[in-house]
Amino acid sequence: MICAGIDAGSRSIKVVLFDTARAQIIASGLADQGVEQERLAAELFESLLQQAGLDRSRISSVVATGYGRNAIRFAGTTITEITCHARGVHWLAPDARSIIEIGGQDSKIISLEEGGRVRDFAMNDRCAAGTGRFLEMVAARLDMTWEKLAQLGRQSQAPALISNVCVVFAETEIIGLLADGKPLPDVVAGVQNAIATRVAALASRLASPPVYFTGGVALLPGMARALEEVLACPVRVAPRPQFTGALGAALCARAANPSPAGL
Amino acid sequence: MNSPPRKLDLDQWDGRYEQLRRDGLREPAYGGPLRRHVVREKDFRLQQLRFDNSPAALRLWNFLLTENQRLHQARAEGDKIVGTMKDLGTVPVMAYALPGLRAFYPDGAWWTPCLMECGDKLLQKAEMMGIDASFCPVRAMLPAFQEGGHFPRPDLLVCSAGAICDDFSAIAQRLEHLGHPILWWETPRRRQPASGERACALPGHLAAPQVQVDCVRAELQRIARALGELAGQTLDDSFLAAGICAANQVRQRLDSLRRAVYCAPAAPLPALEMLVAEMLAIHFCSDRQETIAVLDALLAEVQSRAHRSQFIIGPDAARIFWVNPVADLRAMNLLEDLGGRLCGSDFMFSHALDLIPENLPPLDALARAALADPMVGPTEDRAARIVRECRSNRAEALVVSRIPGASHCAREGEIILQIVRREIGIPAIELEIPPVCDALSPSLGSRLRALVETAQARRPK
């Protein structure tokens, strides 16, 4: 049986095809998010089927998650990111007891029981200061990619102090710091620390080790280190952090086995 | 008239109302179709809500939404109007004890922008008056007072001070400076009796030092004199005792309703109607006797549904305990749309649901009731009650909702979450719900849905 999970995030769409018999991911892919979410998700889904040499009829169930999940009408059911990230991270890292997920427009902390069941969670989706949107703003302002941003952050010797209260104010601060000649790596590291501090405020009451870090922002090496410093505990980056939501959705599809609609 | 319970939007209620009329629906003077509140009062938010389909629920909504008319009519008939501010349930009991007095709750104006989808501009006007969005939406009462047109200008304004929120104090002081004299009374911050200090039991399993009860009683004595002067007769113990007895009739009915709804295996009445019904405890929506009739009708409906095993939300729904009232009523619909149901509530005035002792001198009993207000005591006391009720009502998750700017205790939500997590280990979230939450609906929905999923996944297999 092949199950599919679709994570329609704010910045990108992720799809995972999961072979339940062999208990392994057989294909995964990612595409930029856009206005026509369902079409973009369907195209990505189709391309992964082709890549895996599968026919649609082989897919027994599809679950969608992410903020755009309700737009994916060909999914048999929808499940929130909290449940899906928990399921995905637990499958990849069964020792996980807490998950920090920083996405494009929100951040979450999920506390897990032994066995991977969600114990509790907290979310920040009202303020961009603790989310990937902050990094996007900085990348756009500095006209560079996330990857370049991450490399720069690692070179920092003395991270700048940047407000973690408001991204709009922070942008002004960044312009001021650069105008004052603050080295770029220190500014970038300052932004990472600001995000980490914001997330830590959310996470501190729920984070118990081992803490795993997932979501697209986890790919930036400096972020895990920044989180470790503010949380004062090791933070491990989950394997394939961009795909844990989609993987969790596929695992939920395996469990629920809902019939896909319109496939 | 006994249709199976379901939720109806306003369009569906139009049809339902016509059907009920054809079937011989009998309504009180304030009755009529719900639609008229949109057309006449511009309560546009009603168009986004879904309501219980019972005649009892219709009566509840009509009672709620005609309060201002009721107050104007009372004034025209010669009644004196008493505005009781920042007092959720004590001074109204005293005011209604005297014939010819009507108490209302001007702070309730904070709901007006919520119902009118800010079309009334009260919040913007409050900002022009120097009270901006960093303050509680109660600031809406400032322009409501200044403009008139909403509620009549009270003959007497009474407001508690001391252990209340700073926001409210600032807004009320501004109101006084705008030319609305206020009779202030002080309530101390409730504390545990010290060792060797004479203790006094309060409703709600609380205690306070006798000296605090004495202090509040003296303050209430002052209020009683003022109310008596306004009514032209002394507010003596016999009036007060009768007033307490009548208030307790309301509280008993609310207690019965809460038990019948929150403890039922499935929900016989929607969360939205429960929120509105509980609100009646504060000041009886300006008509104490009618409040009893409205609650009796609701209770009869709930009991009838339970008897027929007909419910509005099925037994699989996650049992959610809800803390604090919501600014946008749509949130209560949203909870049920996403698979939850109310199994308990603390809408900030739990003391107004407790019976006022009838075996004590009336002012002493009222002072104890006032001191049991969750807002005048430590958050830990409030959380202890929430934990007790979560346990007894088998709550599977907890929501603490916040209103932007409302901050009588900025850390209260977090403290309640921590204590509930520690004591009963159920998932708990805090949500900020602004007066109109349309733009936030996806994220609110995501959080509520995640909470429901988490609660349901934790059920024993």
C-alpha cells in the first residue's frame, strides 16, 4: 500500500509517498507555494508518481496538512500540522520528546509522550518575529538566498542585538546597523538569535529533551545553534526537516486509510 | 415546534421563525425574528453566526439584543437607571432589591463593536478620546456614554476600584473626567487569612480574612445608602434578603443549566448559547424576572432534548473547558465546527454563579460574594476552581481565550495553563481573539483543530 502526505505550507508545498509494506519513503518533493495551491500540489504529486513509476491507482490514501490543507481537495482528509509533524518526527527520531518547528509564517513547539503521542503544544502565528518570515525579510533586504544567509551567519564573531518584538521595527534596526558599519555576518547572526529568543519564549515551558528542530528554517545551520544557546539544551535537527509534516501526513494516511477523493 | 436540535444561520432562522409563528409560537413583548437586529440595530455579526434552532434560544437572543430598548423603556416609565461598572454580580443584586431601580453593565458596551463588526466606530472614537487599542475593548463605553443612543445615561454610576484591572481603572477615570460622576467603592485584593487572623469562608471554596470582609461590607453599606437615596426608600435588610433570594433563583437555574449541558454525554445546547446564558448572571440583562423565565425555557429545552437523546453535538466531540469570554462570538461556533464541545466554562464571573449565603446578614453575605470575584484574588485561586471543574466535568482539553488589550492580569492565562497542565495534564492553549476575527479564522481554526485532534488522540483505545 502506498500512502501520500501533502504539506501545503505557507512558503512551499511538500509531498511524500510512503510505502507502508516496506515502511519507507519512496519519493519526496518540494515546490514553491503559490495562489493556485491545489494545482501546484497536484502537479508535484503527479511528478512524484512519475518519478516513482507509480500509477495513481496505487495510492491508497492521501492526507493533506499545512495551512493550505483545506485547499487540497483531492486529499481524502486533512489533519493539522501539529499532529503531522509529531507523527513524522517520531517516525524518524523515536526518542524525540519535544519538537520545535519554525515555518514560513508560524512557529510551534510540540511536547511528545513516549510513543510519540502529542502531550501538548503551543503556537505563535500572530507575530512574524519568531518565524521564517523574519529571515525572508532579511534575505530580501540583503538580496541574497537563505543558503548564503546561513553561511554568513556562521562567520559571525559578535552577533548584533536585534529586536525580537517586531519584524517591521527590526528591519529598520538592520538598516541602521548596516549603515553604522556592523559586519553583515553579525547582523545575520543577530537575526537568528532574535528568532531563537522569540521561539524559546514559546518553547521554554514545553521543551524537554531530546529536542528536535524541524521545518524549513532548521536547514539553516546557525538556527539550531542559536536555539541551543537560548534553551540551554542540545537541539538536534530532524532528518529531512522540510518533509516531516508531509511524512507525518502520509503516516496518518496509512493509519486512517481514507479514500482519496477525485483521484 | 419540537424540531430536532440543529444550528441555523440567519437565513435559515428566517424560515424557521415563520414556521414557528404558523405553529403558534408565543413570544414575550421583545420577541420577533432575529433578522431585525441586523436590519434595525446593525448587529451585522449575527449574519456570520449559527444559532440553536429552539424557541428557547430565540427568546434568549431576543432578550440579550433588546437590552438597550428595555433600559430606555424603563427610563420612560420612571425607573431609575444604575450603571454598575467593573462589578460582575454584586451591586446589581443590591439594585434590583429595590423597586424602581434597574441596574445594567455599561462595560458591556465592549460587545457592541463585536456585534456590529465595528460599524459603530466606537473603538475608533475611543481612540480619538485618548484610549487607544492598547487598552481593553471596554473603552467602547466612553463614546457610548458621550454619544448616547446606546444605553440611557445612568442616574447613578457605581464602579469598583482597588483590586481590579488597571485598564479598566484608567478608562473609568477618563469617563469621570468626561463629566460622568462615579460613586467609587473599593475592594481589596483577596488574600489568605494569616496565621492567627480571623478567617471568613467565601462562596466557591475560598476564604479571606474577616477584616477584608468587614472592609467590603462597609463599602457596600455606602452603596446601599446611595441606592436607597436614588430609589427614595431605605435599602434595608429585608429588601436585601429578598433581593439575594431572587438572585439565587437565577444562579440556581444557571447551575442546573450548566450541569445539564456540560455533564451530558453529548451537548444538548451549543457553546454560543451557553456563553450568552451565563452572561445573564452578571446583571440579569436588565430584567431579573425575565431572566428567570428565559433560563427556565432553556433548561426545559435542554432537559427535553436529553430525554429524547437528541443532541446538537455528538458524543465524539472533544470535551473542552473554556476560560474567559470571547470578543468574537464566532469563535464559539468555530470550536464546534472543528469537533469540540463545551464541557465547562469560566467566563470571568464564576462568583456570580455561586449562591449568595442566605443564612448571614445580607450585607455580610454580599461582601463575601464580592470578595469571591476571580478578578480580585490571585490567579492560583481561579486556576484551582478551573482544575476542580475540569476534573468533575471530565475535560479533555482547555482553552484560555484572550481579548487584545484586555489585561487585568497579563500573565493570568499562562499561569492557568501551567497549573492545569501540572494538575491534570490535559493539553491547553491560549488564543487571542479580537472583536472581529475573520482574518484570523484560519489560524484560530488550526489551533482549535489541533487541540481537538490532540485531545481525541489521547483517549484510551
